[in-house]
Amino acid sequence: MLGTRALLNAGLPGLPLAMAALPVYVFTPMLYASEYGMSLSLIGALLFGARLIDTAQDPLLGVWQDKLSSTALRRVTLLMTVLGLAGFFWLLLPETGLPLAWQMAASLLLVYTAHGWISIALLRYGAALSRHKHERERIVAWREGLSVIGVLLAAALPATLSTRYGIKTGLAAFAALLVLASLLALWAFNRAPLAPAVPAAHPDWRIVLADRRFLALLLVLLLNAMAMALPATLFNFYVADVLHAPELAGGFLLSYFLCAAASLPLWLRLAVRLGKVRAWYVGMALALAGFVLVPGLNEDNRAAFWLVCIATGSALGADLAYSTAMVADIIDEKVHGSGGAYFGAVSLVGKLALALAAGTALPLAALAGYTPGNSANTSALILLYAGLPCAVKLIAWAWLARLRTQLEGMP
């Protein structure tokens, strides 16, 4: 049984990883438009293109990791950490005299490649660290809980620092804090338990593509991730134009992620009593119940939106606790802990869900007549913010139900 210190050391790298992810999409467009004069259309094209490459390369990174020895994997991961931090600084502080678009594209690719490599390496490590399913759930919970703390820091610090010192200086200061957090994570991870050696298990995509149970679970993960990404894409528009409370957006987000982190221990206990599949049903039902309140809310009763954040944030805790733990169970049964290709597929699905959410929610809202800043036609926005995610979540529930007997028979 792993102790608290071991779990903390093993999960701490999730914190700087989460810190690095959010500012790239939230603050980079503002930085390049306001400070460097780049057009929004070009910024959007570069972000979209880099994300497509990032999504496509994740499975290849996973297969590559399966072919490396543990020593080589550790060295490459350290190199990726250095390159990722350098790319983050380069993205925020591009060189003068060089083409700005080229610098943005190159730095984004550095950040995305390093982030994808380290994320997959951590997922593989957590899967190999323990053969006991409840122990793996604790490993996942610690890693995801620390990642949520990283998200909270990424949501609060850049905005606070940018307001006080200006966006360019504020983001540079945040990057310096990210370096410190990364050094702390490396120090802690160096003291984490070593994962047992596992056989290579023919690390290619033939294993993954032949695993029908995993592919079916992958569809559940894709649908469930889309159900989370759709409201995230439209969140600021809903708060501003339906609730008329843009000043509360930060507080709403904070309560959402805090509830996700705080609920993780409860979901772990529920999984012990009910099993992961049945417990995940409860989490999905809680998310659906939270969104039921949304159509009846407006600026007169916007305080009730805190309940939506609490319910859906707590439901996010179930998603974090069970999704990768189930993947780890399948890997343990199929390839005895070696699963870079599997986790590469999981990473691909997560990024694909983000791309699909952004590529469907915003165009559909515009097609339905919604325009940002206009409160006269928000019915379509409300439907897309709450109704569409619920529909996608119900489909994910149905697919999970089809897999229930297969998943409950895993170790």
C-alpha cells in the first residue's frame, strides 16, 4: 500500500502540466493581438493547426515510449521538460526581427509535444505502479487532484498578474512560477516509488486496434469529454449574456474545480462499494441533474448557478477518478502494465473532444442567431450550453451500459 508521501511525489508532476495547458488558449490570443498586433484569424489558424498536429502525434509518442527502456524514457522526459519550458517562454516572449507567425507556430509545437510526451509518460507510470485496482484509483485520484490545483493556479495567477503588471510582464512572471513548480515536481518525482519493470508487449497499434473492449471504452471517453468540453467552450458567453455576471465567472470556475478536487475521495469510496461502472453512473447522473437548473436561470436568480457549478464540478471528480483507471485496468489485463499506445489513444481522444467542441458549439450558436454581447437571443445559447452536453452525456451513459459486464469483470 502506497503512503501519502509516495502518492504525493508520484502525482505532483500533474500540477505544472495543468498549469501550462490553460494559459496557451486563454491568454495567448490576447497577448499576440494586443501586444504584437497579429490578426485574430491568423492566431486562430495557428492554434488550430498546432492542435491538429498535436492530436495526430500523441499515438506515435505513446508507441515510441513503449520501445524505450526505463532509463532512456526518464532521460527523454527530462529533455522534453526543458524543451517545453523553453517553448513556453518563447511563446510568451518572441524574438524581435524574426517572423512572428513562424515563432508562434514553432513554440506552440514545442509546448504541445513536450506536454503530450510528459502526460503519456505519467499515465503509463501510474498504470504500472500498482497491479491492485483500488490502489490505481488512489494513484489516479492524487494525480488528477493535483492537476486540478494546477488548473486553479492557471486560472487565477495569469489574470491577477496581468491586471497588476500588464499582460506581457504578467505572463512572463507566471512562466517563471511555472519553472519553479516544474523543478519542485521533478525533485518530488525523483523520490517517487519506481514502477516495476514490465515486458515490452509488442508496442504497436495492432494491439490497440484489436482490443474491441478498449475501443468501445474509448468512445465513452470521447463522448464524455465532449459533454464536458461543450459547456466549457460556451461558459463565458453564458455567464455574460444570460446571467449578466461576467465579474463572477472566475468565482464560478473556482467553485467548479474545487468541488472536482474535493469530491475525489468520495468517488473512490463509492467505487469500492459499487464498482467503478456503477459509481460512474452516479457521477453522470449528477452532471445531468446539475444542468437541469440551467434553462430556468437568469440575472434575477443567478445565485442558483452556484448549485450548477457544485453539482457539475463534483461530477467532474467522477470522470477524473474512473476514466483513466478503467483504461489502466484494461492495460493491466492485456499487456501487464505497458501501455504507451493505449494512453496515446486516450490523449488523442481528449484533444479531439476539445477540437470537436470548439468546432461545433460556436458555429452552431452563430447559425442559430446568437451573437456575443446580445442578450435578446440567448435561447440557442442556453440549449447548446446545457441541452447538447446532456444529450451527449446520455449517449456516453448508454455506451457505458453496454460495456458494464465486460468492465466489471476486469481485475
